[in-house]
Amino acid sequence: MYSPDAISSRRRSHSEPTEEMVAGLVCVVCRADYRRAPEKDAMVVAHHSGKQLLACEGVCVRMAGGSVNGSDGTPLPLVERMHRYEAEH
């Protein structure tokens, strides 16, 4: 488990999300690719340019947003996120 100091440090040092993170295809913390691991449960932790940023349930959600519950909203289905990403690229 991560200490409160480690979580706080992680939040301060985050970089801009990648296109795949903004598309909801990759965890914003551990960078797990949901296309390769569809069984991973993801939660909405923030929004960027009107799109959902997701993190893996548990430690990643806590590190991303400070809450084990994520933020408001249910993630779009993976298939829909993939179609939207492919349509934009």
C-alpha cells in the first residue's frame, strides 16, 4: 500500500495525459492498457477535454484522485472508447 506522502508526491509530479489516456484506453497511473486487459475494472477519476480519464480500481484510483470511489460517472464501455479513438486517429 502507498503512504499518503507517496500519493501526494505522485499527484504533484503527474504529466499531461497521453491521447490514449484521454480516450480512456490506458490507466492514468499505472498505464495499464485496457485493450490488452479488458478484465481490469476502471473508474472515472477526472475529465479532460470533455472526455473521461480512467484509473484501475483500487490503488490507482486513490493515487489519481484521492478517493477510492473515483469521481462521478460510469466509464463508457471499452468497445465504445476504442471506436471513438479509432475514429479520431
